[in-house]
Amino acid sequence: GDSVTQMEGPVTLSEEAFLTINCTYTATGYPSLFWYVQYPGEGLQLLLKATKADDKGSNKGFEATYRKETTSFHLEKGSVQVSDSAVYFCALSYGGATNKLIFGTGTLLAVQP
Amino acid sequence: GAGVSQTPSNKVTEKGKYVELRCDPISGHTALYWYRQSLGQGPEFLIYFQGTGAADDSGLPNDRFFAVRPEGSVSTLKIQRTERGDSAVYLCASSLVGTDEAFFGQGTRLTVV
């Protein structure tokens, strides 16, 4: 079945460091890929998405490229801030009638000043 | 409303009891989802409503779980004969039909003792 695998956390970085959170997926078809973020005390919110191979999603300085050849959607940011501290979830969806999301286990990012 | 609202935010119940969890979606969102997030895991799909009808209930773990959305807005997730393994955060999300961005509530943390 379809699944998403994320690197385990926590990831601890100093402010202004480069961030990579790895995400790979297994899919029987051609899903859309997403990164959701959960800040402390808040609900999950969409960070970025890509709907087809080679698409790059970007938002708030974060980027991820849909790589079909490596079945990956790694999240990157060039310079993290303390305010980026959160749990990040990679997910896939086929859209269509249901559009349900299949999530990875989440990666906790802690950015220290 | 401003966002998806879930009540209660926390619920502690005894094993064997019945519980109801409520979700108020964003006004105008006809698509509504329930997910369950166990400790250390990503959210797992339970059920999807399109309007008043459950279009996909393939994620409900067993017949103790049931959800309704009688008027196409507020939804209630009902769990009968609760078990300790039901302890988790139950998330609700809503979206506009045909879009792939889901808006999540902050969840209800259910603890079965």
C-alpha cells in the first residue's frame, strides 16, 4: 500500500543553519505531495505542496521538489529561525473523490538561538 | 468561524464508556475528514464526509466507531465501549470540494483510563 517515510527526529539546529528533512514515499499511482507543519499549540497547516514530478513547492523560505526517480520530497530551508520550531509532516494524496491524506510520522524541529 | 473548531479539547473517560467528539468545520466547506493521531505517529485517516453522507469510511478501525454529519456542517465522532487503545488525538479537517488544502482543527485528546 501507499506510505510515507520521514527521517526521525528530533532535529536540533542553531539559528541560521541549513535544514533538510528527508521524506520518501511509496505509491501505486501518481500522488500529490505535501508538507504540513504543526506549531506548538496549533493545528496542522499546509506549508507547501507539489502535484506532479519535478514540481517545486515553496513557502516561507521552505522548498521541496517532487522527485519521481527517487520517490522523494525532501524539505529544505537555507536559514532556519527559532520561529520555525515545530513538527513537520510529509504526506501524499491522490485527490479525486476522497482526497484523503497519508502522513509520515512527523519530524520535530527545534531551533536554538 | 475563523477555523475548524473541535470540542472538547481534552476528554478523559473510563474504559467501556461512550464518548462523542464534535467538529465545527469552516463555514462553506462541504468536505470534512476525521483523522486519529496516536503518540509518535502521523495522523491516520478515519472517515470522509461529502456534505451529509460518509463518502469513505474505510479508515474506521471497527464498528465501535461511528460518525455523523446530519446537516452537512457539524460532525460528531462517536466511540462506543471505549478501550485504552483508543487513546489518541482525534483531528478534524475541512476543505472546499475540488481543492487539496485541508484545514485542521487543534484536535481532541482522548484518554481512556
